[in-house]
Amino acid sequence: MSLTACGRDKANGGSSVLTWQEQYDLSVKYLSHGKYEEAIITFTSAIEVDPKQPDAYIGLKPRCMPAPPWN
């Protein structure tokens, strides 16, 4: 399975930009799979789509990320 934050397949009738909810949901999925860099990118994209949604900001909080191994 491949996840992408860039957009949808236009040939299948999708728009080129994901909605805030789609970006946010993808971010949560990335977090649950331990893909932290991808989660940061998609949370940031969600904020760009709708900066008034607090959940994406909350998702970016460092407590969601594991501590570095040197701590």
C-alpha cells in the first residue's frame, strides 16, 4: 500500500489537492505507522489548507514523537 500527501489520481476523477480532513487523516495514519517525517509534512500541509483547525497543530506537538535514542 502506498500513501501520498501530494494529491489524487486525476484520471480517476480526484482533485489535485487533498482536503484538510484527508491531510489530517493521512498524518494520523503516518504517525500510527511510525513514519514521523511524513506525518510532519502532512500535518503542515493540513495547516496550509485550513490554518484555523487546531488538530493539525496539536498533531505537530513533540509529545507525539518518540524521544531520540540519545536521551
